[in-house]
Amino acid sequence: MTVFSTPLSPNARPEPVWRHRLRAWLKRAVCAACLTATLFVPAQADGAHVKSAELLSADEWYYLYTDFDLVLPKALEDALNKGVSLNFMVEFELTKPRWYWMDETVATVRQNLRLSYHALTRQYHFSGNQGNRTFVSLNEAKEELKHIAEWKVVDKSQLKKGTTYQAAVRIRLDVNQLPKPLQVEALGSKDWSFNSDWYRFPVTP
């Protein structure tokens, strides 16, 4: 076997063994880090988030349209499949900013979204502002939970043209409607924590 090598110059010194080993170790560490970064794909975190929201006017009212990004924790899905109904509270509020005092509350509205499972029919039931619907799979039911449309929230007569208001919406699990034993378990438990932050956006009639 023929080996090709580059001869050292007369003034060059052989590289110390410790430096050669250090360079080799660093190279292996960098390659391992790159491989880990390539293979690691973070899982989608459980929780609730508001993706978008807007108010549209029709007749004498403003209607809310909003989309949620929802990933139910395993504890909630397990309870649902065992017959425990899950109630989600959607809250909307509209305020008028005031520089000299606290913001004025113009409207506060709440809506209950209910998700349940019937073992006899093996169907999921959903109820909300769009009425009652039945689904054969949990994924279909969860998709229905993610969207709210044509929710009557504010009377037009309450708003003054040319004035900018602050709208806000959020969704949360209503633990007060859980069975008593689960209410105690849900208290302070991350497995049962399912609350989105307020999603705020300006509204100018």
C-alpha cells in the first residue's frame, strides 16, 4: 500500500500528541452535536393559544370570528374518553382606553363550549354557539372546538365612530364544571392546566 505524506519543513516541529487528541475530540463533539440537532424534533406542547380573531359587523351587531390552536393534555383526553364532559369557557371583552383613568369596559361576553363522549354510541358530542354536533372521532371534535364564527358580542350602538377600542379573547378549561374529585386534582396540576393568554387587537368603527 502506498502512503502519501507531506514532508515537514526543516523548522517545523511535530504536533504534540495532546493537541492532536484535543483536535480529534472537538471534531467528534461537533459532529455529535450536529447529529443530535438534526435528529431532535421538538414535540408540540400541550396547551391553548389564540391564533387569530376579528370583529365583523352585520345588521346592528358585531360578530366575533376566532381560531384557536389547541392541543389537549393526555389527562384531559383520558378523562373525556372515560365519560367526563369537558367544558371550555371562551371569554370576550371590549374596553375603551382612557389615559386619565382605568379603561372603560364596554362589553363582556362568555360562551361555554362542551365536549363529551358517549360510550354506547362511541360518538363525541360538541355544543357551542353553532349548535350541537356529533363526531365519530376525537380529532374531528377537536377541530370543531378550534373555531368560533358569528358570535354576537357587541351592539353597534355601544361604539362611537372614529374611536379606537381594545378587544380581547381567550379560552380556558372551566374546572368548576368538573366532577368534585377532579376539581381537587386539577387544582394546581399542570396536567389539567389549559388556559390561553388574552389575545388583544384594536377595533375602530
